[in-house]
Amino acid sequence: MKLFSTLFDKKKEILWTHQTDETVFGVCFSPDNSLIAAGSRKGSLYVLDRSGNLLWKYKTKPEEALVSASISADGSMLAIGSTDNKIYLSDIKEFQ
């Protein structure tokens, strides 16, 4: 099944759409709005730029749901919470 993540503006106009093959949730934005991170039900982490281009995708093993995402206030670190009782941390510089 093809699924899509879509970003809308305040007027509900589509800014961009990114196709995925799994449900995403736990979405967060970097403080400067240059990056969007989202976890998926099947254990993928997506990092997109503000235009919807995929910059990085990471797949956990086993495929546990990534249910929450947060970028630090200074924009330097990404944290993802998983149903495998782990927190995945990454330096934002990996995506830029």
C-alpha cells in the first residue's frame, strides 16, 4: 500500500507530499524549521528537508514502532522513542 505524508500551510494548501510505504507518526520539526523527522509503525525513521526531500532513512531491527520524535532546543540532537523500550539519539549534522 502506498501512503503519503503531506505538509499543509495555514491556508490548508499542500506545500509538499512525500510517499512512504508505512504509516508515520511522532513527527517533529527542527527549531529553524529546516528539518522534519518522523517515526513509523514498522521501525523506520524519516528525516526530510523543508521541501519534502528525503535526507535520511534509518530502519530499526527488529521492526519496532518509533512512536515519538523530538529535536533539541538548540537543533543539535534528534531523539526517537521506540516500542522496544529504547531511545535512539542522533547528531543532526548527520542529515545536513
